[in-house]
Amino acid sequence: MFQIARTILDNTEDKTQLSLIYANKTESDVLMKKELDALASQYPQRFATTYVVSDNKKNDRSLEKGYVTKEILSKALPAKLEGDDVKVLVCGPPAMLDAIAGAKGAKGWAQGRLGGMLKDLGLTEKQVHKF
């Protein structure tokens, strides 16, 4: 996801807006946080990050506590979800992927049907890609 973000943001002709939801157990598990925060600072109108941790012992208010929810997704997604120009890329362990976007297909490369919270929010199979 970092490579995708860098490629888009470094292209001055590209006006794509990105929102990254990054879920981990603890804040120290967030890989490349410094680099992601630097991108968010460099491109405040085009790139936003939301960090979600299930174990927020420090009670850091800049982190969402718990798991990725429909409410967290709704805040990060664009207000207008219609059209093929809205793309949501999802990667993570199978249980998280299933809850957010539905399970991948039987073959590792197959997308499978859209399900989970993204379907509940009104996205379509053409808008969601599962890694």
C-alpha cells in the first residue's frame, strides 16, 4: 500500500485522494508509521491515515481503539461512493478481509464475492480489490 500511495502522490498530474486505514494490535506494530505520517504531512489534501489498534495501552487519542468498523470505514471513505473512480484496496489476514470485504475466492488470486462491511456501505465488486 505504501508503494501505491507513493506512486500516486509523487505524480503531480494525478489528483487521486487516498485514505489509508491501518489496523494492528499495538502502535509499535505499525510498520513505516513515520514514513506514512510524513506523506500525510506532505500531502494533507490528498492523503489521510487512520490507525486502528486493538491494544491501545497508552490511550493515545490519535489512534482508533478496537477493530475496523463500519463507522471507521465511513469516516475514511469518500462521501460519494458512486462511480468506477472510487477504488478500495483491502489487504489483511483472512478473518479481517472477510469481515471488511468478504472472503477471497477459492483460488488465491480470485477476488470472490463482495461482502462484509464494504458491501453494507454500498460499494460494488468493481470498486473493491482484495489482496
